[in-house]
Amino acid sequence: MKSIFFLQSSNRPSNQSQLDGILRAAKAFGWNVRTLEFGMASPSHQKHDRRAEFWNTFRKMREFWNPIGVIVDSGAAPNDFRKDEFGIPTVFLDRHPSTIGHDAVCVYSDAKSIAELAARELLALNAASYVYVPFTNNYRWSVERGREFSAALKLNRVRCHIFRKERNEVADDVYLRELARWICELSKPAAVFAANDYIGELVIGAARKNGFAVPDDIAVMGVDNDESICLRSIPTLSSIKPDHERAGYLAATLLREFIRHPRRPPKSQTFGALAVFHRTSTRALRRHDERTVKIVEIVRKQAASGITVEQLARDFGVTRRLIEMRFREATGHSIRDEIQSIRLERAKVLLSQGGTRLAEIAAAAGYPSVQAFRKTFTAATGKSPLNWRKAQSA
């Protein structure tokens, strides 16, 4: 069996989704995938040592496995490798060709589709001001998301405010103070599009530290749907999930073309957004008593775990009618509607990844049975789960 290498810069959920896509393609292509972590996105005084250590390991692994190609995850370390550095067909993930060479083979996010989705979601809030907070390093993907978000707002005759302060690793407190002061000056309510979930969490922290309510004063939307960030944030962070699994699959497909025709490398491709995960940071509550807020948070966190209205009522020691009334007053819709919306989004993500049986998807999304999953999904989308999956992969 022939082998390829996947050079992984981190172990974030997005990287694992990329690997899932690569493995799905590799199974069809008859490849063995070997993952090497390089993690050279580190302070400059350590980079030389890390680079030497990586290349020593890479040479030994290449002699052992004799790979036919390499896929490089460049999301967390966009400038660590050059186009022809590996000496075998190479595809770069999360890197734009203009940053490495226009004939490089790359798979990168479609900033326009992600930013426009963020704009549609946030414009629906009818805020007084709209904001983009870029990533703390001046990466191309962050700059492009800001530019496309501004363009989408301009199309709707709305101005975009952009936070211009760059972060210095040795002065994080300065960056955070500047961010907090800037947030204080915005017209409220404000709607913030953060370059990714990490920045979204910083924005929420800065807003709350200065006494602003999230989402009533400051609504925040991130990117990546990294649950280790989104669910620990207080309140929980709404986020756009890019289709990282498809990105990995595309990278493997392009690598196969490159291996077959090394003298005419395939053209680079883009991947877009998979879904929006709505959480409390963009869902304003109409009432603010602590019990109601806690009920809403529990529903949103546990909707895909099979939680029921009856269970909630028992846990809070109230009647079903009272808990339903409190929830509707706070959100404008029923607990059942909230649960079904979250389960549906979760099911769509799992269906898009492919290769997972319907019984497993139904269980993972919190449906009581496959039959209930099919019925609910078909009623909501107009397609059966399998037909919806086919339409996404077409």
C-alpha cells in the first residue's frame, strides 16, 4: 500500500476534521496516511531548533515510508514551508497560492462565503453598529474575511468598524485593554464578527469585564465551531463551522491528480461554510432572571444528548407548563423548537462528513430512533437524510 504524509500543525478540532476527510479519500484511493506533527508556530527564538528537529524526523520517516505525496496543514503556521521544499507532490491546506507561489496546489477557505453568512446572521439582529475583529496576527485569511464582511455590509448600506490593534505576544494585557476600550466606544447594541472562536472569546471577555451584557449589548459570532472554546465561553459562543472535512477530502483528491500528472499540477480549490451553530452570544433573551438563563444554557448545551422537557422540569422542580412559559418568554420560541433546531444542525454536520450510518447519526444528534430522525429531518428539509447527503456531495 502506498503512503502519504499529513503534516499537522495542531490538534484542534478543525485539524481532526481535515484528517477525517483525508482518511475518507485515502480509503478510496488505497493509501496509507501517516501523520506528522510539526508545531513550528512558536516564538522566533525556538523556531530554528524546532525546524531542525522536524527535518531530522521527516528525513528518517521519508526513508522508512517512501511517501508518494504530502499534505501540509498551514492554518496555524502559514509561513513554515516553501512550495518545493519536500521534493514530492505537495498540497497545502489553509494556505492561499499567492502566499507561496501561484503554481502551488492549495485548498483554502472561501472568505466570501463565510463572511457573507456572518453578515446575514448579524444583520438580522438590527444592531446599531457592526464590527469585525481580525485575528491577532495579520494572516491573509483573517484580512480577507474582514474585507468580505465589510463588502457585504456595504451592499446593505451598513458601515463596518474594524479593530486595528495588532497583538504583541509579550504584551497581551495591552492588546486586551485596547480591545476593551474600543468596545466601550461602540454604539450599542453592537454585532461583532470575530475572525475565529479564539478572538470571539476575547471579545466576550472584554465586553463582560466592562459591564456590557452579551448578547443584548454586544452580540458575537465566531468561526470554526471549536467546542472547547464555544462551550466554555460565558455565555456560549455562536460560531460558523467551515467544512474542514471537505477541505481534507479535496486536498487528498488534488494530491492524487498531482501525483498522476506532476508536470501539470491541478488548480487550487476552496471550501466554504458547513453550518451556523447558534448559541447564546447571538440569541438575546427577553428576560434575565438567573434560572431562566440557566435553563436556556442547559437546553442549548444538551439538546443533542437526548434532553427532554420533562427532565428539565424535574431538575428545576417546576411544572412543565411553567418551564415552557419561561423559555418562550426568554427566547420567543418553545423548548422543543430549540432542541429540534440544534439536533438538525448536528445531524447535517454528521451527514456531510459521509461514511456514518444513520443509526449512529440519530444517536449522536439526540434523536430517540432512526425513524424519528428520518421523519423530523425530512419534514424540516424536504429531503430524506440520504438524499440530502447525496445533494451535498454532488
